[in-house]
Amino acid sequence: MDLELARHYRDVYFTFTIGAQPANPIIDELLPALFLLRIVSVVDDAMGNYQSASAGPTSRAAPGSLYGRIESLRAAGILSGADDLNRLRERRNQVAHELQHSVKWSDIEYAVEVVHRALQELAFVTDRPSFEFYAVREAAENSNEPGIMMTQRCYYGLKRDGRKAIEVAWTTKFHDESASGGGA
């Protein structure tokens, strides 16, 4: 859900500002890299839990490592996408240890598909949920609060099956400059 909300960060600007907002290169560089690290950690933990809970196979080559978990589950015939998981593991290592490597949002979609398929094969998840992004800026309303001329409620979030799954909301207050002496 966090990933889906983060993917829409630019849509929030379109709703709450006038005109198109440029992409934020810092966000577009950092968020995908952080999500890649997190996504690979999720599948690593899941495979470790699977092996612990089911006394599943372990690798002699690299016990306790992500590579070892992938290879032991491949050898047991449990993971069909072991090659994809190893590519993802290698990509994660590049991003974590080599500064010249970056991650794009499209890389994250591939990572989510690979990890989701693995989690399904390990019976941790079912079908991927579908989310709908929304963003609303309500009409400004007069305020009775001293020094505040108007307020405006804004919110954005995700819906799943037509119901709010997560929402971020705030109220913008427009100060009455004439009440404070005008300020020049």
C-alpha cells in the first residue's frame, strides 16, 4: 500500500496546485531504491520464515543467505522464479553497495511481480489487491477562528473495493492579514 501511495506523489501536486508540477528528481531517485531494498527484504524474511516453519530445505552453499534460501527452495521444486529472484537479489546488492546504480519506478513494478509470485508459491499471499488513488481539495469555507479568514480541507489516499484503505488529510488555514495590522 505504501508503494502504491508513493507512486502517486506527483498526482497530489496536480490536485493541490495550479499547473503541472515537474518530477522531483530526489524523490524519483531515492524512493524506488528504498522500495527495492524493502521489497527484497520482505521476500528474504518470508523465505526464512517458510524454511523455519516447515523445516524446509536449506542450502549447503550459503546457509542463512538470500542466495542460499533461493537455491534451496529452487532445488526442492518450490520456487519457479528462482532466476528472477536471483537477478533481483543481485540488483539489490548493486544498489546497496555501488553508488553508480539507480532504480526507476519501472524496476519496482518488475520487483513487485517477482516477489509477489514467490510469496504466492510459498502460500503467504493471494492475488495482488487493486487500489484506486484519489485526491480532493474541498471548497474553502469561511472560518470563525480568530485571525483565520478561511479554511480548506485537502486529502488524498487509496481505496480498495471502493473503501478507504489509507488517507492523508490536512486543513489549510488562510490568515486574515487585516486582523493583524496588514503587515507591511
